[in-house]
Amino acid sequence: MQSAVTHNSQSMDAPKQGMPVTIITGFLGSGKTTLLNHILNNQQGLKTAVLVNEFGEIGIDNELIVSTDENMVELNNGCICCTINNDLVDAVYKVLEREEKLDYLVVETTGLADPLPVALTFLGTELKDLTRLDSIITVVDAANYSLDLFNSQAAYSQIAYGDVILLNKTDLVDETTLNELERKINEVKEGARILRTKRSQVPLALILSVGLFESDKYFDTVDTDSHDHHDHDHHDHSACGHDHHDHDHSACGHDHHDHDHHHDHSHHLENDGFTSISFQSDKPFSIRKFQYFLDNQLPTNIFRAKGIMWFDESPKRHIFHLCGKRFTLDDEEWKGQPKNQIVLIGQNLDRETLLTQLENCLCLPSTNRGKGFGK
């Protein structure tokens, strides 16, 4: 085990600062349970815990079940399903105290719930040091979602706080209805990241943070020649935990895992019509320019982004993670030569424009004042 850690010392794994948590919200019948089953059946080596109000509702395939007790089902792929009962905090501790290490935690809210109190449970209690709120995924039933629901406070909150909106059951309605729903969603949340889905089928790399960055080999094909350089300004690291929504509940803290299936994720993404764009440079970014890129240039068809970041203004190695519009930026010491590596994942991406915009985040050589990078 120690040799594996040493072997990965130069790779893109990040400090283990708490189990990543995804909250799934959405109205009754939207497809949350179908999505949970999709997650449990497509783990590709990850061990996930799913917390639900009643695991009997999930209808887990009996062939997956290893054992069942009163409030927990254990599956043969290393995943577990646990009933929340009355106290979410207690249910989370029950998962965290298990002897077998789990990689990920998914929490389903009730169909009529505002997801914010659930998010605040992970951000404002003792759980904040043990977990990291990774994303809030909102499932919308395109076939049965009355436009009147947009006047409901719970439905409004589910969309307003969602990092990615899954517009589900798109095969049951026409294009006009889908466009109208997307228009209404964007009225609640301008620039919403909306994924159209059927039967809640979505590549897990778009909604869960694990399994994308394991080694620099991911970037072997990246062309890092001839970058443009620009001036820079100072920045106070307000990017850490920055949230582009009208609320601020993002958690500063980041986690990656040492799994060997990033190529699988890449292939699955391509098969599902998504693309990933990789950028690498041995020159530092300007924090101000990168912030401008996130605030003003990041297109709505990017759903995920991750990176190991080198900023001219900081001697630290920064771990960047984005879902929807929410991002976190954590830091640690460099173990090797500093460089920038970032992957963007989405649909119908303009590769050349995005690569140019990232190049424009780089600093002029004269602004790098030799702060001991790479020492």
C-alpha cells in the first residue's frame, strides 16, 4: 500500500479532506429513485453510500444484495443503502464509522423538500470537517412538471440551488415543451446547467466528482506549445468556495481518489455524446484572469471541470473542482514541478475557443517574480 502512495505522489490526487457528498433533489415522480439505481448499478469500482428516506422504495435488484438489516442494505459492488430515519447527521455518522472505506455519499431529499437545509447540514454542523458538499443535482420531470410549480417555494429552491438540472423524461414530451421548461428554469436560475435525460441515464462523471484525475497520463495528448501571455493583477483568493448562484453554500475543500478507471469514464462520456477538453501548461495562471474566465466565459454546456492549478500569485498547488457553476479551490504544497492541468467536460464544446481562453489566463513571463515555485 505504501508503494502505491509513493507511486502516485506526482499524480493528480488531492488531499483527502472529507467524503464528497452529492445531494439529489426533485419533485415526486421526477426520477430520483431511477437515478439512484443508475448510480448504484454503475459504480465502476467505487464504493458509494446512498442515504434515502426509505430504501425499500428504491427496489434494489436482489442479485446485488449481500445483506440487509433494519436500516441498511449492503450490495455486492461495495455500495450500501441506508435509511435516514429521523436524523440525517446520525445516518451520515453511521456510514462514516463503517470499517470499510467508502468513496462517495449520495443523499436523496424528499420530493417536497427545499435542498438548502440538507446542504447546510453538511456545511454548518460537525459534518463539515468530515464531508465535502460536492454538488446538488435537481431532477425535473419534463412530462409532468406543471409550469405552476415554478410558483412553489420548494420547487423554486430545488432549481435555484441545483448545480446541474436533469431535465428528465425528455422522450415523453415534444421539443416546444422542453424549450418552454428550459426557459422557465433559466428565469429562476440564469445560465442554468441543464442536461436533458431519459430514464435518468446520465454519465456519472458529470454528476459525481470521483474517477477523473488519477495521473498525468490523462494529458499525454495535450498540446502545450505556443501559449499567449497576459498581464495579471493580485487576487484575495475569494475564488475559494466561490459560488455564482444567489446563495453561498459551497464548501472549500476538495477530494480525489486513487482509482484506475479514468479511461473508462472518458470512453463512457464519449459514447454518451459528451466531450472532454484537456489543457496543460508549464506557465502559471493569473488568478484574476482565471476568475474572469469562470465568471464571464464559461459556457453553460460545461457541466464539470477539474484541475491542478498553478497561480502566479501563490506558491501553493491548488486543486480546482467545478460542478455546474459552483467551484471549490483547495491548496497544498507542490510535490514536483508546478504546472497547470485542467479538464473541461460538456456537450458541443468549442474546443479552439476554450483553449484560447485558457491560454489567455496565463501570465506574462515578466510577471513571474520567482517565488520559489518547484523548489
